[in-house]
Amino acid sequence: MTDAHNEEVLARITKGLVYTESEAAFQAPRRRTEQIFEYNQAPPSATEKRRSLLVEIFGSVGERTVLLPPFHAGFGSNVHIGDDFFGNVNLTFVDDVDIHIGNDVMIAPSVTLTTTGHPVHPSRRTDFGRFSEPIVIEDKAWIGSNVVILPGVRIGYGSVIGAGSVVSRSIPPMTVALGTPCRVVRPITDEDLTTRTSAQRVDQS
């Protein structure tokens, strides 16, 4: 494919328009599948090797990162992670476009961050037709177990997403949100400095 063709496809991807697997094939060299496999097989004691692999895999990665294997990513190179990140086991990045994670973010087990979806009409899913929109998780957010975050979502500063939620719309800062679809249930206030749970309990793992 020509450079002009690749630029046209990238422009469509950036706009959130539908594109196909064949059209996006030129991006294959940006996949870090071998390094991800190696990271997931590395022993816990190999701290320097695991850190080196994370630097190779991700588009950018901060300091004091903890990511428990196994994790999975379509590319890896489209993921950007800040400082003091904790990601528990079975974290999945569907990163056909950028995923930006801020500082001091915690993610519980079996969470999926997917920047990509597919058209409803089957004729538009030929050759794995899809669309992609970036995900942003701002500083100090906490994502509960088995959460799914869908394309184009932004999780605001300090917010908590309850376990099992499906997040299809952006969540404002300093709120507790949960459910399918995920909705804000209350603000985070100074009362939360002294209590473990609120009158309306929100379980996390």
C-alpha cells in the first residue's frame, strides 16, 4: 500500500470511522506480541527483565509500575501509563488506538479496556470492519474487578468504578459509578476519608 493510502486510513481511524483489517495491516509492525508473551513467561524474580520488557512494549511507561501477569494487548505500543500504576492479573488492552492511563491508577483483576467496536450491520463487519476511539483514565482512578471500559470513554480524576460495570459513557471526576450500563451513584466527599464504605455500599476487589 502507498503512503497516501496509509495516511487516508489513519485519518479515518482518528475520526472514529469504520476501517478493515486489510486496510490497517500496515500497522502490524507496531504489535508487541512477542515481548508480551515473554513478559507473561518471566519469573517474578526477574524484575529488571520485566521492567525492560514493559519499556519495549508500551508507548510510554512511568516509574514504579506493577503489572501482574498475564496481561494481554493487541498492540501494546498504543498504551501509555503514568507513575505508580498497579494492574492486577488478566488485564486486557484492546489498543488499536491510544489508551492513556494517568498516575496512581489501580486496576483490579480481569479488566478489559477496549478502544475498538464493530458496526451493528453484518455487511459492515466484512474483513473485521471496526471503529476505534481512545480511552483515558485520569490520575488516581480505581477500576474494580471485571470492569469493561468501551471506546471513547474518559474516567475522571479520583473516580471509582464498581466491580462488574460496563462503562459506555465518560465518568466525571471524584465520583463512584457502577452498573451495566455504568452510572454515577454518588460523589466522593471528605466523609470517605474516615469511612471504609458509604450507606450505599460499593464493593470493590
